[in-house]
Amino acid sequence: MLREALKVILDVQELDIQMIRLMRLKWEREGELARIRSLRDDLHHQVIAKESEVIDLKKQIRLAEVDVSELNTKIQKLESQQNAVKKVEEFNALTHEIAAAEREKAAKEQRLSDLYDRQAAEEELLKNLKETFEATKTNSELLEQEIISSIVAINQEGSQLKEQRDQMQGDADPEILVIYEKLIKNKKDRVVVPIENRCCSGCHILVTAQHENVVRKGDKMVFCEHCSRIHYWQDHLVEVSEDKTTRRRRRSTAKA
């Protein structure tokens, strides 16, 4: 009988809806896990990049220090030469050369000073990045454990629901089950729904009086013209439940 067949499908549907919700929750939790790991990896990459910048700055500082030292040596040498010369032309030429070296030295020292300031700022930033990374790593590991535990629990609950569904679908009408499974696979939502106030409770669009009457009779499967869901009349389920209760009572009386 169609009414009893739809009652079984509805029971299967409830389990499917629970599994769909669990699957969506699992996707959300896996997304959280991916974001946490991505944040931690991003901070780690920032630390590595900043360490590389600090190392490069130190190399630049060492080279600049060598340049300044070489200019100091050059200036001292020129000054020694200047003290030894006797001609005015040679003295003036050395004076110009010393002045040029002094200007170059001043520029190098200014660049070296800027590099020192930049190194101090970058090292402070590196220190803060490392502290942030370590704190994030500790917190993220705790969150990961909680999320992974919840995913394990979701998988266990899903397995239990799947087992119940597999047992229950054995009582379902094969033809109706095939149609139902195609619909729910496509919609990922309830696809066997009642008519309420002359509306499909799936898409909430008004149905015709003729459509409602066909569903009320319950002689055949009726699909929504708008969303293709299977319609049923709510009172039919009450009748099926009452009929099953009556049969159980009769069997109990007969045994007695």
C-alpha cells in the first residue's frame, strides 16, 4: 500500500537528513581545521622570511662597515701623503681628494646608520612574530585536537545512522526508494513532504485543488509540479500508525 510505503521512506528520509546535517557539520569543522593550519603556516612563513631579511641586513651592514673602514684608511693615507708633499699644487690636489673621500665616508656612515636602525626594527618585529607564532601554535594545537575529536565523533554517529538506514531501507518499496534516492541526492534536503495549506511544504508554492485531491486520495505517487518533490497527505500517516498499533494489539490478544 502506498501510504505504508511512504511511511517507510519518510523514516529513511529522517535518517538521511540527519546524515546530511552531520556531513555539513563535518565540512564546517574540516574548514575550521584548514583555516587554523593555514594561519599557523602563514605565520611560520612570515617568521622564516623575516629571519632571512635580518640575515641579509647583517650582511649589508658588514659590507658597509668594511667600506667605511677602507675609506678611513684611505683618508689617513692621503693625509700622510699631504704632510710629506712640498708643492702647493700637490697639496691642493690631495686636499680635494681627501674632501671627496670624507664626503663619500659621510654618505657611507649615514647609510650604515640607517641599516642599524632598520636592523633594530626588523629584529623587534621578528621577536614579535616569533612570540605570536609560538602562542598561535600552542592554541591551534589545542583547537586541532578538539576539532579532530569532534570529527571522529561525527564519523561515529554517521556510521551508526548509516547502519540504521541500511537496515530500514530493506523494508522500503524498491521502486519508490530508487526515485527517492535520486531526488535527495540532487536536493540534499527533504524530498517527501506534506501539503500544508494548499502549498508544497518543500518549495512553498501553491498547488491546485485537483492536485491536492489526488494527493489526499493516496492512490498513487504525486510529484510537485514546481520542485519535483513527492507529496503526501499528513492524515495518512496517522492512519497508518493507528492501523499498525491496532494490528499489534490484535496479535497480542491472539497470543493471550
